[in-house]
Amino acid sequence: MRLTKRATARMAVAGVVAVTLVVTSAPASAAPAAAGHSGEPPKTPTAHGYGGAVSTVDPTATAVGLDVLRRGGNAVDAAVAAAATLGVTEPFSAGIGGGGFFVYYDARTRRVHTIDGRESAPASIRADSFVDPASGTPYPFQQARVSGLSVGVPGTLLTWHEALRRWGSRPLSAALAPAAEVAGRGFVVDATFRQQVAENEAAFAQFDATRKLYLPGGQPPAVGSIQRNRDLADTYRQIARRGIDVFYTGPIGADLVEAVRRPPVAADPTVPWQYPIQPGGMTPADLARYELRFPAPTRSDYRGYQVYGMSTPSSGGVAVGEALNILERFDLAKMTVTEALHHYLEASALAYADRNRYVADGTSRRILDELLSDRYAAERACQLDPGRAAPKPVPPGEPDGRYGDCATGAAGAEPNPGQSTTNLTVADRWGNVVEYTLTIEQTGGNAMVVPGRGFLLNNELTDFTFAQTPGAAPDPNLPAPGKRPRSSMSPTIVLDDGRPFLALGTPGGATIITTVLQVLVNRIDLGMSLPEAMAAPRASQRNSAAPQAEPAFVSAYGSALDALGHPRFTSTAELGAATAIEFTGRHGLVASAEPVRRGGGAAGVVRPGR
């Protein structure tokens, strides 16, 4: 039985005061005027209105997406155009050198579809590729990251092409045009952009093409300066003219493979680097053979809503769904906030124990279905003590189809959490919805800009487990040829009786799962409006004895949760940078982005109104 009615959700939305991002339409031959440095759009975190909406971490990308919607494009057209623009303005989190997961709701058929554009391992990879043959121990993370070893075969460009072919109304050339213009004309550097360069200064300084682009004069670009990327503008325009084959089998791809196999290391790095920069084994054949996948989405029913997510190699859809299934056994709405957060943290740990033990590329559909079954959730929920936190890490369960008593097993270790991605949410006037998370993994990827092409390469293969833990159960996430590393990306679309209620996603490495889960709990169970649910302080319990939390969360709830036996939280400045859209009565929309995290996001609607 539904505990939280959609009518309640609408009442909560009605109580929020918001400011709307308004972008003036540009001439048909140009990108929106707001997409360049002469008139940068504001970062407005919340917008109410009609006719379509866009939410991203970047105001220029949001402006580009809105312009597409205003000109009659649909949600897929706008999403691809915005994503291509993020490849310019958010190049350390996304771009054509990476991959991602694209979730699409088709209003005509009322079905949810997914595209797995995750990077894949080249044929040359081995289970011990990240183990130092001299010592027999795994490479340090930064040595593995800043190398050709870490680069997976990119899937982003093919994702854009195929999404437009299946569901879009415009060609890829049209989607790339505004992003190419932004890259050529430039945009204003903000504090977040400069900080991300500064954090990568040592790695970026190892490569001529990277330091030329991002370390002008040997320093990170100044806040307020204009950042141009004419090589990327040319790359986008070549793809627009000649199609994606120029990337997967043509000269752009040849340059990409050359950078992987022979890293373009500077003869005179301006900052020391303590590790040798190793080549990778990707070949032109690996690039040419890359294929997208179209798995069925995951689904869990929660308080009467239908929650759809991404299947493997993402672990997000399964982990979010399992945690929600566990939480549904408890009436969070009747609890104090501290009690509800206790349940959220404990359910997260249980789901993460199972995620780490069972979920990776190649996990059987039978296991995934068991992990998402209500009977399994009931067995796992019996381990959640409402009055006391369990010692961490908790053991995984046994999704064997035989459920009754509480499951026991060996505790699993937390994997490398990863760092950064970006996310966007788009809805159009016809009711179609796109939730898209894309990435190059670490902030700054593997630090190599492909010479003459203007885009960074990913380090996605460091999402594999580097080595099997001796004595532990077989790890499902070890490297193998053609395999895709496990991801935590969790693009999520929530339906109410088959119609969109909420779409959301976030960057944040392994904390993505918990951020999406916490926003859902805040919105559906705790009665917060969507902007309130997004802005509320966050914590992330990934089955660890050292959970993370933002300072405001520790201040508000740390002592009370400590009294319930939770481990002391490790303070972290911020968790995630979510984007979301909620669908209200009479075709209304609430677009929401972060008010503060990652410098604040940008939300906008086609026609402002309440």
C-alpha cells in the first residue's frame, strides 16, 4: 500500500520559493547567446515551469539544452547537445574520451530504455595488468591512473549517435554545433574549474598537450579568464561532417590509440612525477569493435512508485533498488529524522555488502533478480536493528532463492571509491525524459589530452579490482578482455502508475549510490520538497568502518547517530552534485540542481511559471 501519495508530493512542491533560469532564444544559426563569455548565464539551482526542463552542473550546458527544447527538439536532442557542451565546460568529468549510462523514458510507449555506453577493456588486458611484476603487489592508484593502462575503449560518442538515431529528432551534427561554438569562442573560468586544474597540476604537467591547454604559463587558469579549446571545436566539427567513423575507425581514433600506446609525455615536465608513465595495449581493432549494450533496466517498487535504474556493469540500479526494498519494511515517515537516517545508513551498508560481493559486468540475471526480490529484502531487513547500528563491515547475504532466517557470510572490503562524473536531467513538452550520467572516472581522467584533438582520456579501467584478495570469495570485478569495469553511476527515473514522477542522478564515485538513495528518502519519506531534498546534508555508508559525511550532517546528526553505535564519520567537504526534475500536476515541472556543491548547478525551464 502506498504510504506517500503523489498529492502530498505536489503540496510539498507548492511550498517552495524558486527562481527561474531564463535564457533568451538566439538566432537559429547560432548557439544560444548565453553559451559564450559575452553574457554568461547565471547558476540558478531551481526553476518551476512548463514546456520542458534541463538541469546540469553547468549553466552553459543548461542554456544549450533549453535552446534545443525551445526550437522544437525533444529530450534526447537536448540531452546530447548539453552533454557535448559539458565535454567543453566540464572536461575533467566527461567528454568523448569516456563513457556513461543513458536512461530514457518514452512517453508514447510509457517504457524505460537504457544504453550502456561504459568503456570496455582492450583485448590485451589480463587479470594481473594492475599488478607490478617486480613486486607482485598492485600498482599505487596514481601510477595506474596516469598511464595508458587505465584507458578503456570510449563509448560516449556512440551513445550520443545511437540515442539520437533511436529517439531523437535531429542529427548528431546539429547536437554538436553549439558545443563546438562554445569550445571555439570560449567560456569564463570559475573557481571550480580552476580548483580542478590545480588539484591535477602535477599530473597535467607531465604531458605537453594537457599543460598547453590547462596550464597556461605553467599555472592553472585564473578565475574570470576565458578558456578556449579550438582543437576540441575542430574535433567536434570533423565528427559532425564525417560521422562517428572518423572517431572509431578514422584519424581521430588513430590519434587516441597512439596516445594510449605511446603516452605523449613532455620532454621537460614542469612538476616532478614519482611514477613511470606506462603505455597501454589498446589497438585500432579494440576501438573499431566497440559496441553499445541495451540491457533491461532494473526495477523496484517503493511506496507505490516504480523506480527504474541501470543494470550491470553499473551496480547503481541494483544497490539503490535493494536498499529501497529493505527500507520499505519500515515506516520511515513516522520516525524522527535521526531514526530514519539510521535506517538509511544501515540499509546502505547491507546493499553495499551485496554489491561488492556479487555485482559486476557479467553477473547473471538470476542473481540480479534475487538481489532485487522482496523476499531477499525481507531476509536482509531482519539484520537491521532499529535501535543499534551493526558493526561494519556487515557480511553479504546469500541470494540463493531460499529465504527465511537472517543470512550470514564473510564481510567484504570496500573497493576503490572513484572520484568524479557529471550528470544531466532533461524533460521535454511531450513527457519524454532523459537521465544521463557520463564520466572519464577520476577528475581529470588519466591526465592525457589527445594531441591535436582537445579531449582528455579516461582512466576507467582503474574501476576494476586490481587483484584478488587472498582467502576471500572470488571477486567479480577483476579485469578481463572486453569486460567493463563495475560502476556506481545510478541514473534513476521514478514513475507513478507509469508516468514520470521524478528523475535524478549525480556524480561522486562510489558515493553516487548513497546520494541518489538519500535524495529519494528525503523526498518520498521525509516530506521534503525536491530542492530541500537536494540541499539537505549528506552522509555515505558504504559498509565501512569509516563512513563519510558532510560537516553540516555531522553537526546536525553525528552525536545522535554515535549514540546508536554508528562509526564516527569522516568529514568530507561535499558528497555528489545531483541534478533532478520532478513532474507535478497539469504538466508542471520542477527542475533542481545543487545550490552550493561543486560550485552550484543550473536548472531551467522552457516556460517559467508556478
